Amino acid sequence: MTTTQAPMTLDVSGTPRVPFSRLVRVELRKALDTRAGRWFTGSIVGLCLLVVTIYALAAPDEAQTFGDVLGVSGAVLGYFLPILVILMVTSEWSQRTGLVTFALEPHRGRVVAAKLCGALVLGAGLIVLALAVGAFGTVLGGGEWTVETEILVNGFLIANLISILLGFAIGMVLMNSPAAIVTYFIYSLVLPIAVGILASFQEWFADLAPWIEFNTAQTPLFTGDYTPNGEEVAQLLVSGTIWLVLPFAIGLWRLLRAEPK
């Protein structure tokens, strides 16, 4: 006489979820707790310090205000910060650690949200350091402690926030570190130059460029007397939808459905 035993099952329905704050800390640790991550983050801060020091020693006295130096520091930060964010997003796919990550936290949307929060926290920390570097440059150059609110909010805080979201979107769309970094350089370097050349020769394209090219639409953000009018806001919304909102949505859809290997 033989008996059959019911298959054993493991009930994990009562196991509490991993706290979201822990997921954010893990993503921050993954971004900084490697030799490459530490060196790259330190290089961003060091480059900001080097450029600001050169500016403070070489710029004329009338261009030594805190706002001017902060603009230089923010420009360097905003250029390299998206690369750090891209590496945060693409780590599971380029280094093939997705099986481990999504096995420990099967709800992939929570992992993506933790990465985004981690990128914002890391970006905020680097922004504070860039502010400190700007203050150092002002002291070194003996400049005045004046800064226009529009420069601080639009040209520094909002511009770097856009950079973080842009890097996050590119990383989700491509899910490959080298391809995403190359794409970012094409977007930030090649595309503005090509648009500028074409706009200088074709008047009709000069009027069209702010509607279809996000870098061109953001240019007024970096002017101190910027007061947005209806057309400029519409240009930011339209071009931002093309280059930021749509890639973010497509990348999120793709990342949530991709098969880890």
C-alpha cells in the first residue's frame, strides 16, 4: 500500500515587504559603494572645484559675484550628473545583476521608484556641494555675495533637476550603460550644435527649434531677467514632452516588462 503526500508549500503571504527606505539606501550604496562610483562622484566634485578655481583667478572683477561663480559650478555639475544617474539605472542590465535585485524585491516598480528617489537624493547632495564650491570660488575671487533668484532657481536647481530626470529616462529606455551615455552626449553636445547651425541658416527652423529641441527651449532659464511668457512656457512643455516625458514613459514601460538575464 502506497500513500501520496501533498506537496509542501511555503506561505510567504504574511512576510512584510522590504521597507522602501531600505531600498533607497541600497540604491544609494550601489551608486557609491564601488570604486568606480566613488571615483566618478569624486571626479565630478573635483572638476567643479578645478573649473571654479580657474574662473575665480581668471575672470574679471565684475564677473566674480556669487551668482556668476554658481552658474559655472552648476554648469559643470549639470553636465556630468546625468551620467551618474544613468549608471544607477542601467546597473542591473549592464552588470547582469537583475536576477538578484528582482528576486530580493519582486515588485519591480518599487525598485524603479527607489532608484529615482536615490538619484534625487544623490543629486541633492551634489547640488549642495556645488553650492559650497561656488561659495569657495566667490571667496577666492573676492566677489560680491549677490545672486539673482531666477539664476538660483531656474538656472541651477530646475536645470539640474531636469538633468537628473533626463538621465533617468535615457537609462530606462536603453538599459545599457555605454549606449545610454553615448546617447546622452549626442543629446547634450551634438544635437544643440546641429540645431544651432541649421537655425543660423534657416529662419523658419530658428522659429521651430524651441518647439522641438529641449536644450533650445531651456535657454531662457539661464538668463537672469527671465520672466516666462505664454509662448516660452508652451515651448518648454512641448519640447519637454518630446524629449523627457515620452522617453520616461516608454522607458518605464520597457523596464517593467524586460526579462532579466
